[in-house]
Amino acid sequence: MAKRLRIEKLVVIGVGLIGGSFALALKRERAVGLVVGVGRTRANLAAALDLGIIDEAAADPALAVARADLVLLAMPVGQMPAVMRRIAPHLAPETVVTDAGSTKRDVIAYARRYLRRSLARFVPAHPVAGTERSGAAAAWPGLYRGRNVVLAPLPENAPAAVRLARAAWQACGARVLTLAAREHDAIFAAVSHLPHVVAYALVNSLARRRDAPGLFGFSAGGLRDTVRIAGSSPEMWADICMANRDLVLACLARYQAELERTRALIARGEAAALRRLFERARAARERWLVPADRRG
Amino acid sequence: MAKRLRIEKLVVIGVGLIGGSFALALKRERAVGLVVGVGRTRANLAAALDLGIIDEAAADPALAVARADLVLLAMPVGQMPAVMRRIAPHLAPETVVTDAGSTKRDVIAYARRYLRRSLARFVPAHPVAGTERSGAAAAWPGLYRGRNVVLAPLPENAPAAVRLARAAWQACGARVLTLAAREHDAIFAAVSHLPHVVAYALVNSLARRRDAPGLFGFSAGGLRDTVRIAGSSPEMWADICMANRDLVLACLARYQAELERTRALIARGEAAALRRLFERARAARERWLVPADRRG
């Protein structure tokens, strides 16, 4: 950035891990003046004030967004339509809006319906970060450092709005990439949504067994890693699967076919072919890990 | 142990991570006199000698086992029949044999065929430990500390033989449990063999995509954990799937049904039911983790 980023008023709607860490990172960079937090839960907003994540708390997003330079929509995607409809009439002509949703086609569809007058300044984004923890208390300024943030700009977007959204995420330490919304949703169906479905289903298939209570204690640790993401928010992940339904189903169909191929080799006792299949998987995983590790 | 464990001569057939760590742990406890290592690969045996894992190296297991107190079979299960047949005529009446195979019914079937005269002193075992690393250079004395070792003693076993095997694994720092062979194989089909098949199939289903090379870089880390065990030895895991075929197929069938149930909810747009399914998985995982963490 030639010019130093300065956001006089930032409004974060949904002050959880994602929204709170965004505010803290921009504060750390002295890139932001006033931070207003909006949320439904009084206790969480009080915690966010106490922790210095936000400077003011508000219950009504319509009042909060007045004269904002930047608004981050960081609440669950299920609340997106209601919040957009509520804030739309109150967005100033210069206010830029961005979001943190894990799926982009659905958020864009909501924006086209509810943010029509502000569409030029709505820049869809997906920060690829998070942990199993949630709430303002989990927020920390380093969450986005070195992580990917995908922007999925609209054809209608004003270049200055995209520049501001990009600069804000970069100021958080993120690597900012650009993808078309459909490409984004297809990629994340594969690398994120499918693995979550796989992990939830694996846990459930074991949990239905009569000997389930004692099972886990026998694992050497492999199972624990494989199902770690089954600890993620059921509400959020059910929403994501629904929002990205067509592409998740396409990934699931490929995976089910692959599993059936593997099952058939085991059933027919084809040890050599099974070994080759496992070798292909190990080689692919190693090819993936090397560049990922080099990136640090 | 009332009496201090003392193994004058230990023979380790297959001086890799598992066999090498067993020898090192017993040496650290001063529970062992001479350690003879047997292997097919000269370089690996030389490394084991250099690292002080073994005191003598041998290529022929038949010569090595003479006058041994304890023999550990720690080579790939595929080599089990040949090695058992080779050593059987040379086992002294007092020599106890144990193994480190991941499946127990198949190893026991081989022992019944090839170790007939020594069956009373063959104590089947499965140390539940390991990493993606292999070979003598990966061995370390702490590998078994706090880990489970499952014994699956035979009805024919002499009590003194079971006591020696148990004492040896306990001296390595392991928690020794006893299971019937079929129960062992059913439990590990669920908590270990199935998760490996799931992880290999997930990687393969992604690797077949045209956009595969760039995919992994978009993951936030969830995928990396989920497929970590797809880095495991393809030869070993193909062997395990074949050796435990019936029980692996039974687990796979349950898992495929669970996946199909999940897919149907997504396809039909049943968000609330999907959320409940994910909630059940998260709750089961949390129930499992609490005792596992308390165990340290």
C-alpha cells in the first residue's frame, strides 16, 4: 500500500472469533479509529468491550452502521439476509461492506436481493481461518497472519471498495487471493465441506456401535486427528452444507464412488491393487504437503 | 513385578521403529542382556548396531533364535509365515515368542500352522504405537511409554510365557490389556483400519480432480489433520485390510450407510436433521476425548 490504511469507523456485526480477531488485528496495526460491535448476546458484547476488542456496543445494526467506513458481516450466514435487509437503508454512499462467510454464492445472492443500492461497495470475502473455539473471548490479533483470505468481487464492485477490503485483510496479515464465487465454492466443497461431512459420518458410524464408549481409548491417535473437525459447530456446518448443497453433493458422490472402489478391492482380496491405490493417496498427500510446508 | 525382569538373550526379528524401540526400552531398563537383531536389509542392521539398538546382527532367523529367552516378531505381517516356519525347529523349549502385528486372528492362524511345538509359548501381542516414520533410525526408548499393548493369549499358552510377555511390554512403559483375538480385530477394524481406508479414499477422491494440484493450499488445516494417516505405509495397510477383511468390510458397510444417510439429508435440504446428526457426532467425540485426555 502506497497510502497507509486508515478506517475511521469500523462496524463488526458478530463479535466472535472471526469478527473480534479482525478488529484486534486492525487495532494492532493502528489502522482503525472507532470500533463498534453489534451482537445479539449482551454477555458476549460486554466481554468484547472488556477485552478492548470493540469501543462501543450496539444491539441494532441499523443504527450502528451510520457513517461507517467499513462494515464486516461476521455473524452466522443464516442471519445474513435479515441483517442485510436491516442495514441496507442506513448504509452511507461511501460505506464499504465485506463479509466472512464460508460460502460465497449464497451470500452474493442475499446481497443482490437486499443490498441492491450498495452492491458496488459489497466485497464478498472468506477468511480461511478458525479454530474449534468461538466467541469474543477466543479472538486474538494473530488469527489471520499468513492465512488465506479469498475475495470474490462482484462485476458491479467499485475498484476503490475492493481496494479497501483487500487492504484491510492484508493489514490483518493475511494473504489475499481472488476467485470467482463458483470457483471458490467448488474448491471449499472439496477441501473443507467434504472433509467435515466425512469426519462427522465417521464419528457417527462408530458412535452407533454398542461397544462405542470404550472404543476411542484403543486408538493410537490416528482416529483423533481424523475426526478433529467433527468438533466444529454443527449449526455452522449444517448451514454450509445447505448453502453449498449442489457442490457438496458432487464431491460426496465422487468420494462415495472412491470408497466403493476401495471396498470392492478389499472384498475381492486384491491386495496388490489395494496397495497401489493407497500408494497413490500417499504420493498425492506428499505432493500437497511439500508446497504447503514451504509456504510456512 | 515381585521379581525383577531379566531377559538374558532377546532376538528382534525386524529391527524397525517397533522392534528397535522395544530393544531400546528394555536396554534402558537394564532388563536385557544380549540383543540380536535379524533383518533382510544390511544397511538397516548396520544402523541398528551403530545406534546401540542391537549388539549382534544376523541374516538368518533360524540361527539367531538359538537359546533365546524372548523372540519378538516385528517384521511386516506378510513375512510372518515364512519366518515362523524357518524358526520353529530351532526354538528352545524355554524360548517365549511374541509379535507386534496389528491384526491378531491371522497371526494366530499362522502360529497354529507353523509354531505348533512352541504354541504354548507364543503370546500374540499388538503394541498400539507407531508414527509415519519407520526403520531402525526412527526407534527410541520412549515409544511405548503410556501406550496400550494388547495381549491376545491363546488357551494353550503357558502362564509363565504370558507373564514374561506382559512383563517385557510393561518394562517398556506400556499399559498391557488383554483381549480375545476376535474382539481385538473388531475394535481395531473400527478405530484404526476403517479410519485409514477413509483417509486414503478421501485423498484419492480429491487427487482425481483436474484442479487437484492447487487444492490443498486452500485448506485451513482441517483437511491436513483428517488425511494425516494417509501418509502411512501402503504395504502395511493393504496387508492389514486383507488380514482383517471381514471385520473391515463390516465397519465399511456401517460407514457407507452413515454417509448415505448424511447425503440424503443434504440432498433433501433437511437442515435441522443434518444439524442434529452433526451434534450427535460432536457430542460423541467430546465424550471420547474427556477420558482420553484425563488418561494423559
